[in-house]
Amino acid sequence: MGPVAVLVLGLSCLLLFSIWRQNAGRRKLPPGPTPLPIIGNILQVDIKDITKSLTNFSKVYGPVFTLYFGMKPTVVLYGYEAVKEALIDHGEEFSRRGKVPLFDKVNKGLGIVFSNGHRWKEMRRFSLTTLRNFGMGKRSIEERVQEEARCLVEELRKTNGSPCDPTFILGCAPCNVISSIVFQNRFDYKDQNFLNLMEKISEDTKIASSSWTQIYNLFPSLLQYAPGSHKTILKNADYIDNYILKKVKEHEESLDVNNPRDFIDCFLIKIKQEQENHKEPSEFTKENLTVVATDLFGAGSETTSTTLRYGLLLLMKHPHVTAKVKEEIDHVIGRHRSPCMKDRSQMPYTDAVIHEIQRYIDLVPMNLPHEVTRDIKFRGYFIPKGTTIVTSLTSVLHDHKEFPNPGTFDPGHFLDKSGNFKKSDYFMPFSSGKRVCAGEGLARMELFLFLTTILQNFNLKALMDPQDLNTRPVVNGFVSVPPPYQLCFLPV
């Protein structure tokens, strides 16, 4: 038998095995479109706008359906009831992080975002406790955010009311807050090391939302040696790791266990305690520290800066909304002191606007993937242990019953008839359940303090008629990215 015949026979066997395996697995899973061998349903999904494809599939197959991305099944949960039932009512069974091959390769199962099991619980618990009790009586995180908000205002003043793209400046502010927490010190906006770090984080976020990354995650074994932007993410990860490790070494040389200065100090003290207690194996290692620190930067800076950038675009698009927020700022805060978190309870309209910005932009449309921790019967369907679960946050944040005209930007979605702030169980921009974003509290604080401080000090001027501003995302993959724009910050 010649080599060509062997190749054809081998491919035929692989094809038949793929068909048999998919058919065998589909019998008990929720319904869905018929997958093609090997590539699954990939040709039936719009890679550039997966959320639209999920909406169309839900109309045919209901709130629970199965898609094959490659040869592996993914169960999609669409709509508030299905998402809530999984993430909250069955939170433990749906608590495992699903596989994302590119990020698994970068993080090696370490850190908070992409870890699982005991490691995830340890890293999450430690990080939340450290952030909550941060500094042991020193400056609170709120004070750090307020300080950065004042620095942000000074940088915006330097534009002298000229047209500018706010991407860079709005990226610096939340990144500096994380720097203050992790490294003790904030950076000057012109510090080259700081700029390089920001550039890598921002570039990774854009690549993660690209069509190429979606395809790479389907066939990682096949494409890992091929040229492509996944190589850039790996290269950037090495740069960020080395940068953080250098900081860790500096901290080790000046560490005072009785006087921790920042997150790195707290983690290094924990490493020493585990070693003294002869606790092995321990999750508290330098390798884990670098990944946790990277997670804090990636999840805590880029997402907030994107929301701020999108928020300013929406405020320019709707000047009547901006005017009401500024009126509330003048009434509650005035012009001569910095906004603080206590102000939020007296500013229902501003609170509603910030919630509506997050709802409308739908920052992470498909959430990060989950995985079931055991075999489970869910809504009459059998879902085997290890099955990837995608929860459509778009379907919750844009629910027609909860938010009339969900495609319209309307702060009234979060106000009652008396103008008081109205909470909604459907507000899930940070996900929900056991895997809810660990940085939710910090992000909420930054959005309120940064936006109110900007509007307290500046009027926003668009370079065109506000009605002509485009607010549709230019990328709608891992995150929703707003279109580029310029504006003028006119001092009040």
C-alpha cells in the first residue's frame, strides 16, 4: 500500500471516528445544529459577531442548546432564567473555569482567572482578603483611586481643550490604581516602563477579541506552530512576567514582615508563613504570584479603561443625560472637593447612568467559559462532567422584559417612577455566582469616582453632531471594543 493510500485511509478513519463520536455524544446533550466532522458548527457561526449567532440559535433551539466548536461540545445557556439557574442555583456544579487553550498556555493553570479547584479557592480568597484589608490601616483603596482621579484631571488639563483621543489617558488611570496596590507606587504617565506594560496589556486584550484567537482556541495543537497573533500574546506574557519578577526581587530585598507595603509584600509574607509551617505543597509560590499580579492588571485595568472610554462616548452621544449628571454633581458634591463613595447613595441618576453604560456596552458578551464539575441533569438534559458551558451575558443584559428597548441607551432602566435608583437581578456585567469577577468592587468604585471627577471638572465636546456619533463596537469577541473617536475636554 502506497503512502498516498495510507494517508487517505488514515484521514477516512479519522473522519468516521469523528462522526461516530459526535453522534454518540449528541444523543443526551441539549439540541443544536448538526455539526460537521472535525470542524463542528464553526461554519454556522459568525466569528466576528458570535453573540448574534447565539441569539439566532436560541430562537430555534431554546435557552439551552449545544454547539460544537471543533470536535468538542459546548452547551450554551441563553437568557436570564437559564444563566441564573446554572451560575447561582447550581453554582458549585457550574463553578469550574472552562478551557481557553491560549490563556491556559500562558497561565499554566495558575493565578485566579483561569485556575481551578483548591488553587483557585486559595488565590481568590487571599486576593479578596488582601484587597479588603489592604494596607493594615494605611491609605485605603478609595484614597488611591481619588488620588489617581486628581492626576487624571491634571493630565486632561494639559490637552488645553484641543481634540484628543482619550484611549491612552483613560488607560493610564485604572492601570495606575492597580500599580499602586500591587507595586506600592503609581507611575508618571510618561514613565517608559509603565507605558510598555500598558501597551502589552492593551495589545493582549485586542488580540484576545480577534477572530484569529477564536480559531486558534478551536485547533490549538494544529496552529500552535503556525505564525499568528497568538505568538504575540506569548511574547507579551514573557515580558510582563519578567517585569513583575523584577519587582518581586526588589520587594524581597527590602521586605519588612511587620510592615507590608503592597500586594506583593503580603504575598511574600504568606510564602514565608507557609514555609515556616512546612506546608507543602503550597499554592503560595513566586510563579503563582506573578500570574495573580498579571490577572489583577489584565482584569482590573483594561476592562475598566474600556468601560470609561465607552462611557464618555455615550455621554457625548446623549448630552441631555450628561447635563443631568452634572446637575447632580453640582448639587451633591459641588466644585471644591473630590467625589467620594459616600456621595453615590445621594446620586441616584448618576448611579443609574453608570449601570446603564455597563448594561448597554455589554463588555464581555459571552462571559468567560465555565465547565461542569460533575455529571449533571440540567433542565431535563444530561451534561457530562468536563463539558464547556458558555453563558450569554448579552441575553441577560439586553433582556426585553427587564429592559424595554434594550438596544437604546436609557438610564431609566435603573430608576423607579420616583427617580430613585432601582436594582436589577439582570445586571450581570461582572458575571454572577461563585466565579463573579473578584475585582467587581474596585471596578464599581473606579467607574463612579473617575467619571464624576471628569464631569465635575470638564465639559465634553464632540467633534461632530452628537447624533452622528457611532457607538457600535468595532470588535465584539472576548470584549466589546468601542470605535475610536476624539473629543475636547473643556475646563469648567
